[in-house]
Amino acid sequence: MFSIARNALGELINVLRDLPDNNAYLYPVESLSGASIGQHTRHIIELYQCLLSGYEAGVVNYDNRKRDQLLETDRDAAIVALQFISSNLEQPDKEIAIQYEVYESPLFIVSNYFREVYYNLEHCIHHQALIKVGLLALQIHAVPEQFGVAPSTIQYRQQCAQ
């Protein structure tokens, strides 16, 4: 699971590096409801950051993100953050409480670290698919075919091709 998550993060890093310039990272894409590639990237990063920062205490709150403008406006800063996440993601499994703020009253759901890494992986892939839509709308076609596609879908397609 960790290698698949690191692979997805690495694919995102490569796509960001291959952008023609930082303007492509910042540009509001109509087909993404005006969101930019940078905003989707920041969102991926910040959910992973919430998981990593909550690991020690065993409490993760995905709603309490920083919403760091630098991560959505500077692709180099985003790449550094993605590299840090990839390097620090592999941790032992343990129980994690997921905290949600529901009408100002905290709600806790019991989970575990491995489950949350998997959640973040699926979330990352989902946003990669949206990023791919945005890149294609910007006429940037140098995107790997399997970028934004779940590993189970890739495996299924390979089985069908045989």
C-alpha cells in the first residue's frame, strides 16, 4: 500500500514538473468549476499533512486544514511538500480517531493508520483524475494515460486486454 501511495505521489510530482510554467498551475479551469491545478494539488497535500501531523497523538482532523496559499500558487513548494509526504508516509499501523466538527460538536470515528493511508491514496487518485481533466482543458496533453486511474481499474483493464 505504501509503495502504491508513493507511486501516486511520484506521478503527481512528475506531472507538476512537466507543466510548461507556473501559470498552468495557477490557471482557473472552467471545467473544474474555476478551480486550478494548484488548488487540487494543495487539497491532496493538506489531507496527507493532516494524517501525518495527527499520527503521533492518534487524532486526525481533515477539516482543520491550513489551506496554505503557497501550496496552491507555487508548484515548487507543492513538489517539496509532496516529497516530504512520500518520504514520511510509512509508519506502523495504529488506532486513529478521525475527528469531525459537526455543528460545532466534535464527532470521533475510530479508524487506523493503514485505513487512512488508503483513504488518502484514493482521495489523491480522485483529484489526480480532476487534475487530468484540467490539464486536458488547458491543452496540456503530456499526461500519463494511467494518471488519475485507480490501481484496481488498471489491473482490471489489463485483465480485459488479455
